[in-house]
Amino acid sequence: MINKDSLIDALKQGVAGANHQTFPICVDSFTNLWQYEYGSLEDLPQDVDDIIASRAVELGLIELDY
């Protein structure tokens, strides 16, 4: 089983270099691997949501409502 911190670090690195086209692929790859390793996406750490949301905002893919 892959260490959760290692997976999250890989996600950080992947999305940091992602563009509009590769970002969804990177997120899909991460979630597929997480689900394979841990059986569910229900226990994703809040860090993962924050990493994905902040990069999506930076890329202009989503807007956050405050």
C-alpha cells in the first residue's frame, strides 16, 4: 500500500505543473489511485480538496463564492 503522504505529495507536484488540459487528468489519476489503494474517496484529507480547489481557481477552471 502506498503511503498517503506520498500520494498527496505526488498530487501537489502534478497539479503544480498542470495546465487547463492536464489538470483534470492529474486529478483523475490521483483519485483513481487513491480509490484503488484505500477503497473509497470518502476519507480524502481536507488538504486534497484544498490543493485541487486552489489550483483549479489559479487556472480559472472554477470560481469560489465567498
